Amino acid sequence: MRCPICGNEDTGRLSKSRYFCSNCFIEIFYSRASELQILKILEDGSTFAVAFTENN
Ligand SMILES: [Zn+2]
């Protein structure tokens, strides 16, 4: 899984459809083939959903 934000290919896999980019400090939730959800991880450990759709 390549990070859609920074292009880092060394993302960690959290579960079947969840990945983590340690560069951006985000979770990438891969819900559908063409639909990604980005969760920004805040300092207090909570997450903030950032809409992202890969549709070029
Ligand atoms: Zn990244």
C-alpha cells in the first residue's frame, strides 16, 4: 500500500483494510478499490477523518 499523501511505499499494515504511514502520521482506511479514507492521528491519539478520493 502506497501512501496517497506522500508516496511512501513503506506503510505499515494494521489490518486487512487499514494502513499506517509513519511519515504523515495518518491511517489509511481502504474501504473500496477506488475509495480511500484518510484518518489524521492527532497528538492526543484521536483521529480526524480527512476525505480523500483517488479519482484522477
Ligand atoms: Zn505518507
